[in-house]
Amino acid sequence: MRRKGVLLFAIGMALIAVPLIITSEFYVNLASQILIYALLAVSLNLLLGYGGMVSLGHASFVGLASYAAVLLLNAGFGQLASAVLAILFSTACGGLFGLLALRASGIGFLMITLALGQIVWGIAYRANTLTNGDNGLRYAARPHPFGIAIDSASSFYWFSLIVFAIALFFIWRVTRSPFGASLQGARDQPRRMRMLGHNVWLIQWLAFVLASFWGSVAGLLYVYYNLFISPHAISLQQSAEVLLMAILGGASALTGPIVGAVIITLVKNVVSTYFERWNSLLGAIFVVVIMFMPFGIVPGVRQLWARWRAPKKLERAA
Amino acid sequence: MTPALEVVNLNKRFGGLPATRQVSLSVMPGERRLIIGPNGAGKTTLFNLITGDLTPDAGSVKLFGQELLKLPTQQRVHLGLARTYQILTLFPKETLCHNVVLALLGLDRMRWDVWTFLLGQSHLYDAAREALALVGLGASADRTVAETSYGERRRLEMAMALAQKPKVLLLDEPLAGLSQEERSQVRDVLARVPRDVTIVMIEHDMDSALAFAERITLLHYGEVIVEGTRSQVVADPRTKEVYLGD
């Protein structure tokens, strides 16, 4: 327990120190991107890992929050009001999407989320007068939360880190809460859970709303970072990539999607500058990981660690 | 007196196959009712209709006078209905204790809490351990279901249902697949269930459950063939016909 605390503190300090150690603006910006995608993947994992619901439409919340924020800001709302209303709007859409998607389970659920994601993408792409179509929309300027400018690469990184840490803390609490236990129960034995008095549908819907809320927060960070939103950010490929992050890192662990987000974002942005076929490399990594660690990297490494430790423990006992 | 459980003219067809035909039965509060019948007689289907896992084509199911058929399963549970499954339906990767905690949470408003740590809720864990001790699993509370034997899992099913302090308890073949010793353990557990709990029990094997039953309902091809006290049903020629053939 104490060792865990020390480890957590060390990781926290290291994350805070990133912009001080890495002075290259490119890599600090990359770190911010990783945080944004990690939050998106962790929020999706509430559905995937804890709820057992595979969604292929999670990037739509990036779009809904981003477009809403841009349009509200352009309509004359302040930064704070735009942010709050954008997240509310996007989360409410999540509530509606959950209502539709939870008509089905399994593949049916997946197909409905896919269709809903494509509808959001289609609107962004086609509703020229509102969204400027393929050209996308610019977000005027980053906000100044509490009067602090977050325009530089390092200050934006710290801002994202704070948001990410708060989100992760909340999501961690949810996974350890009675609701989290019910959500996991509904994943494993929905019929039994009903017979124990649980409203499985409502549990899953609330999880969907929670996931869309934190996905929308990630979306807001996305538009603050890029100061731009276009349909490309919410394409099917984006949704699939976020899903891949969670699966690669391990959907059964809270930290799994974070590891997945780090790897995929790095391969996409760093490797792609040296190696044109980065997509193939990503595919190869995925295949190798799934072959040797079918439940993803974090659970796989944990298993290896336990196996490596077990003989030592026995030795000590002897 | 209002019956604890009242089923009237219940019908259910699976395609062309009638699984339940005009089934009516009335179980008084505190009664121990045994439902017997050969394989495919519709015993489990009857339970599934009562709990809401299946929707009947026609008929009525009342719990203490209240109509259940319009209610979803979880609301029926909140009214005091509990059941065990013939085919074990547990959470295999979790500990026995956690399994019972999920049962307790089902009736606790706290199940919507997204902030407090479940593991810190000692009142739930104490109650869960108590329920496990009641079925003789007190020492195994921290083992996972995957590490337990079949007989222990059957008793866990029972602990989960009993922990909810139901008014009407439906037991689907609680003795199936158990050894002699385990059977007597389960029978002891049943004997200790207080009389304010009404028990309806399905048992395929008459010998092992006869001692427990006060009244018996015999189902055959989805129909109630015989109903009465233990001795009446045992003496009835139709019982012999169904069980022994003519």
C-alpha cells in the first residue's frame, strides 16, 4: 500500500516535470495530445472494460463538444459559458445516444454506436453553413482559466494534466464504488443482476452518460489544443483508434487505456516522421501484444510480474 | 388470507410448443411448496414467468395480492421475490463475499453511489459474511467462486437469495448434483429458514425433497396434474403414472 503511494507520487512528479525535462516544444505538445487521447480512451473504457459494451462511436463526443464550443463562442458566449454548455450539450447527446444504443446489446450495440458516430460525422461534413464542412472551424483562442494563460506548450500541458488527473481520480472512484461493482456485475451476469434487484438498463445507461461526459471533456481539451475542429477528428477511424488504445493497453485495468494511448499516439506522431508505413507497424504491435498478452499490456505485464515474484516469495518463505 | 404467491391460468407457448398450460396455484404465507414433475414439465418455465425472465401469453401472477406481470424483474425483487438458479448463475471471478454483497446492493439505495468505496462499506460485508455463515460457507468468504466446489456454489446461490431476506423464495433444484453429505447440509439450511419466508421449491427427484414439502404440485406437459398435501399427492394414482409410467 505504501509502496503504491510512493510509486504514484513519483509518477505524478515525473509527469509534472515533463515540460522542464523535455524542452522541445514538439514533444511537450505531443505529451498534451497523449493526455487528451488517454482521457478519451479511459472514458471509453468505462463502457468497454467495466460495462462490457463495445462502442465504435466514442469520437463523436469530441466532435459534439468541439463544434458546440466553437459555435457558442462565435455566437458571443464567454469562454466559461461555452465550455460548460458545450459539455452539457454533448453529454445530453450522449444520453440520447445511450437511449438508442441500449435497445440492443453486443454486436447490435456496436452497430448502433457506429451508426450514431457516422451521423455526427455526416452532419459535420455536410452541414456546410453550420460546420463549414470539410474545411472545419477555427476556435478563436484558448481560455484563460483563473486568469492564467495556457497559450504556451508547457502551460497547456500542465492545464491538460490537471484536467486529466481530476478526471482519472473521479473515474477511479466510480470503478471502486457500489455503482462500479453493479456495472461490472451487469457486464458479467445481466440476468442474475436483475434477479438481485438491479436495474441493469439504467446502470448501463448511466455508464454511457458518464462515459460521454468525460469523452466530452476530452473533446473540449482537443479543440483547445488544436484551436480547430474538422470532420477528420471524428471519423470512424478515430473512434476505432480510441477503442484500439483501450484494448491494446488492457480494458480490464484502469491504467490500460492510458498505456494504449501513449503507444498509439507515439507511433502515429513520432514513428511516422521516420517511417512511412507506421500503420503497418501499429498493426504488427497490436498482433504481437494480443498474441502474447490477450488481455492487453497492463494485465499482461501484471501477470508476468506476479509470475516473476512468486518463486522469490516462496524462497523467502522457505 | 391473501396468498403469498398466486398464479392464475398462466399460459406460455414457445412457437407451437405449449410450455405452460392454464397453470394455477396458490401458495399461503409461510408455506413450503414443492413443485415436481419429469424433465420438460415446465417447472423452470413457471419460475421464469413468475420472476419476469419470460413474459406469459396470458394469465396473472400476484405477490401478496399485487399483480406482477407489468413489472420488470428488478421491481418484483424489491417487492420481496428471490430465486436461485438450477444452472448456476454466479460471478465466477469474484469472491463469495462479493457475490453476496452484489445481492445486498440490489436492495440498497447505495447501489447508485458513484463516489464511496464499496470495500469500505463494512455493514454490507458483515451482512454478507453472516449470510455465508448461515449456509456453512463462513470460512470460504474470501475465496473466489472459481476456487470452490459445485456443492459450495449451490450453497452460495442460496446465501445470495437468503441475504435479501425475501418474502417469497423460489428454489430451482437446490439439491441437484450434490453428494449425500451436501444434500443434508442444504436441507439443514432450508430447515433453518424462518417461517415468515414462503418457499417454493422445484425438485426433480421426489425422494430428496419430500420431507421438506407441506404441499406438492405435480406438473406434467405444462399442466397441473395433481395438487394437495404430501400424502395425498404421493398416494394419487396419477403421480405414479407420471413417474412410473403405466
